[in-house]
Amino acid sequence: MDTEATPMSSRSERLVGGAGVLALLVASVAGVAMGATKPVGIGWVAFAAMVGGVALARRTGDKRPSTLVWGSGLASGAMIVSVGLFLLPDALNHHPKFGGLGVAAGVIVGFGGHAIGHRISHVDLPMDATVAQLTAHAAAAGAIIGIVYGNMPELGPLLGVAIVSHKGPAGYAAADRLQRNGRSWLPILLPAAGVGVVAVLSSAIALPASAPVNGLVFGFATGVFLHVAMDFLPRCELGSEIHDALSVDDDAHEVLDRLRLHAVASTVLGGGVVVVLWLAVTGGP
């Protein structure tokens, strides 16, 4: 879809996207040199997932709300199960009380950041508000991924891949929104690269040998990811993003009722895939 951006804004959008890709390439080289290969790999998975979502949104005629439902459901299901299998046990093993407190704090801070983030849309920024919100979210996710893998290198990449699985649906929704507003999708490359860049940088942070501190940190990471996972549960309600994706000629109530079944099925499948992969890789408990 052609945009209506001015030559100056088009040039700025290309610069923003190019800067993101360049930063990821530089961070990848640095990460490999530091031995932070897992954060680098997860960063590239996040980048590919978000760009893939953008490509899907740009396909001519692919405006089916079921695409967004299945993408969001698979991602949220995978993230919720990953929190239960990987992050929550580790947080509580460090310190049951402080780990639990960290989880609560992460959920509350995640909600607060999401709610306050919507105010960005009312502020005059040098970049689109959608891109700014995605970039802030990517930086937060990358910081937590880097700290987790930097301090627990024995974790397999399955956790990180499941955590960034929501990047595909996020890229799809963002590109669709930008196209409807006549804007270029290229700035999305910045948040797409942001996870890997910040993950590599934060992987160098060493936590102190303190059970309460580690419980708080890993609990906080668990809470933030749990909030994101719950936020990506596909809500097939009037006024939701899925409702906005419907054609004006659709019977909204009938279509949303049908999509609710897709939402449940996709979420269960997303969580089930993580369980199957976990059993296949580790053999279970």
C-alpha cells in the first residue's frame, strides 16, 4: 500500500528503520564476542517474527480478523504456559516470598506501563505513537530477557522464543494500523530490532548473590511477561482491535461469536505446543 507521507517523513522513516537494523547487527557481533549467543538468537527470532507479521499485514486482501485472532491466541497461550513452566518456578526457587512479591509488582507495573503508554498517542512525537509504544515495550522485554539469560545461562532458548512469540501478531496489528493511517511500515524495524539490542546489553548485568534480590528480579520478569501474555489474549468484543479489523459489511455480533471459538482453540493450541516441545526437549520433570 502506498503511503501519503511527505518526502521528508519518508526519509525519516527509512532512517529510523535502518538505524534499528544496523543496531541489531552491531549488537549481534558484540553479543557473539561476549558469548551471549542465546540473547542474540532470541533477538533475531523476535525480529523475524515482527517482520513476518508486517509482511502478512501487507498482503493484498489479507484483512481477515481470524488471522489476528489465531496469531494472538497462539502467542498468548505459548507465553502463559512458558511463564508457568520456566519463569515462575525459578522466581519462587530464589525466594518464595520475594519471588511472589516480584510477580505481583511485575503484573501491576506492566498494567501501569500499558495504561500510561496510551497517553503517548496524545503527545506530539517525532515518530508515530504506535512505533514509540512498540519500541518502549521491546526495550523492556529485551532488558528482562538479557538479565534472565545472562544470570541463568542454563536456560534453553525455548523460553525466549515463547516469550517473543507475540511479536508476530504485534507486527501485524501495527502495520495494519499504520497502513490505514497512510504511514510507512519501515519504522517498525526499530522495535523489531530493539529486543535483541537491549537483550545483549542487559545480559552483561550480573545480579548480586542475594536470594531476596534475585527473587524480586525474576519474579518481576515473570509478572511483566504474564501481563503481556494476558494482554494478548484475543478479545472478540465490540470495540476491540479484532472488532476494528472486521469489514463494515460484516454482522459484527455473529462474526465475533464465531471468532470466540477460534480464540479459545488458538490459545489452547499455543500453550499445548510449548508443553509438547518442553517434554520432547527435556523429557519432563
